[in-house]
Amino acid sequence: MTSRFLYSFFFLLALCSIPCLAQTPTSLTLADAEKIAIQNHPQIQAAQYSADAAKAQVTQARSAYYPQAFGSLTGVKSETDSRVAAGSLSNSIIYDRYSNGITVGQLVTDFGRTHEFVKSASLHAQAQEENVVTSRADVLLAVDQAYYAVLKAQAVLKVAQETVKDRQLVSDQITELEKNKLKSGLDVSFANVDLAQAQLLLIQAQNNLQASYADLSVALGYSDQKDFILSDESVPAAPPADITQLTSQALQNRPELIGGRLGVSSAQTYATAERDLWFPTISAVGVAGLTPVREEPLGSRYAAAGFNVNIPIFNGRQFNALHAEASAEAHAQEQYLRDLQNRVTRDVRRAWLDANSAFERLSVTQQLLNQATQALDLARQRYKLGLSSIIELSQAQLNMTQAEITQTSAKYDYAAAISALRFQIGDIH
């Protein structure tokens, strides 16, 4: 009796040490959880901001097509007969004046370099949009995994609670039998050990549930832990049998690969733009304005227009180096894409194998539970009739607990495996 009292005392003490949350749990379905994560998760929002920044870069590159205009206000006070004698090849005469005007410049052609820049920026912006899809898929997979982990932890907790209840009953019965000299003290000790093991299992199950709630809260984009009342999900159908079709679907639909292909095209186009640095640049410029305060040689207004042709001749091989750098970067992007394709193919196969294995476990774990249930019933009957020892009953109880946990976990492990497979083939986005 003393040992059972101590077991119960430490069990209650451990339960009291678990923090209790005062909040009211929120009802949540898997679809609701996914919607919350899409709207709330910082990873998705950060990816969207990066995509917006890439769109702004397209506008920056395209701005070269349009006239560049700016206004000027100039006032000068000079010494009499001042001349600029060094440092400039322009007109050296300096007149006292105040004037204002507008300068307009327009690129006529750079023989395709700006076009390649705009094309590269557009492809990069599209790649960043695919990164948003990738981030959303990552978040949704994390939500699914965390959601099923909570359901699994809740189911295991229920098994642990039932196990404690059953073993408490067995302990009480054997204790009474020992009082009546029908069982030995050794039987009582074994029963109390089994009860203590069940209580430890319950404490661990409660801790795992709280940890699962924490993971789900982070997956939803919350900074603090929230408890939820989750709706159970039906068991998914069997995984597809054709791995070849799944691989082809992944190579076509995975947003990382789509973004990678766009990134390669962007890098190649940028390399072309860097090659075009050697082409001439033709631009036009016009100025006009008024000079209300002036010396006698200056008119009251001015206007002029002209054009300029810049032809690269020598710059210490800078243009060659820029083109070589961009070309090497494009080749590197091609190899990164190739490596990503190989890893996606591997991940699809592994996810498919995991899903098939988890699906097969559903029926096997049910058989295991049925056999463990029969074995426990027989062990109880044999123990009551005095045909076996407490060790046989304890082993049957342990097997039953393990079978219940395994069977309970198998459903949610399979659901999580199907979510992982859907992610790998690009079906979650």
C-alpha cells in the first residue's frame, strides 16, 4: 500500500508541474489551418516582398527606354574677365548670370543591351514569383505535418489515459487479493511497476501534445503557443502505383524547378546584355531655358539639341571580365538546376516509398492490435486461474499498449506521408 501511495503521489506531483494554459481552445480544420498560415506566416509575406522588389527592378531596367528630364537653376558671380585656365576643355569664359532651364536626354539605341536587361529582370521577377509559390508550399507542408502530429499526440494521450486506468484497476485487484492471501507481494510489486510505467507514459504523452501544439502554432505563423480543437481527417486513398508519372509531374510542376529554369534564362539573358557592352550607344539631348539676369554677351533665352555616340575602345578588359563573370554565373545556374532536378527525382521516390510503407502498416498494425488484444485476454484468464505468473500478464499488457500506440499512430503517419508525397510532386501550393 505504501509503494502504491508513493507512485500516486509522484504521479500527481508530475502532473501539477505541467503548465496549464488559460486560453480557450479554438476549433480548427485542416483547411482552416492552411488558410490561416497563408495569410499569417512571415515566410510567405517575406517571399512576396522579395517578388515585389524584383518587379520594381523590371521598372528600373525599362526606365532607360524613356526620356530623362531634369530642371536646373544656376547662378554665378565671377571676377572681371575670369577664365578657367586648367581642368576643363569646355568654354572657359565665366559670365555673371542667373538662369533656369530644362535638360532632356533620350537613349536612341544601345543595340539591344537595354532590351536584354529588361528581359533578364522580367525573368528574374517571374522566378521570384515562383519562390512565393515555393514558400507557400513549404508552409502548407509544415502545417499539414504539424496538424497530423497534434492528432497523433492526442490519440496517444488517450491510449495512455486508458492504460493508466486499466493498470490502476489491475493493481487494485491484485492488492485486494494479496490482502486475502490469494496473491503474493511480488505480484503486487509487479502490478505497481506496470502502473508506474503507464503513468510515465501518460506524462510523456501530455508533454508531446503540448510540444505538438507549439509546432502547429509556429507553422500557422503565431509567435505564442495556442491550443486548438482539431477536426479529425479521413484516411487518404492508397498512393498512386506509377512512380514514373509522379516523377514527370514533379519535374513539371515543382515551383522550385520552374523558378530555377526562369533563373537560368535570366542569367543567360544577363550574360548577353554584358556582352553587348561593346556595342555603341547613341543618345540625344536637348536643353532650353531663360536667363533673366545676365551679362551683355548672353541672350535672354537659350535652346540647343544634339546627339552623342559612345564607342567603347579600351577599358582594361573590364567588359570582357563582366561578360565572363555573367557567363560563368549562367553556367553555374544551369548546374544548380540540374542538381535540383536530381534531388527532386530522389525525393519523389523516397516520399512514394514512405507513403506505400505507411499504407501497408495500416492493415498490419490492425492485425497486431487484434493479436495483442487476444493475447491480453488469454493472459488475464490464465492469471486468474493461477496457470501463469504476473510476468506473463505484465508482458501482455505491455504488448497491448505498444500495439494500441502503433495502430493509433499509423493512420496519422500515413496521412502525413501522403502530404509529403503531394508536396514532392508539386501538388501542394
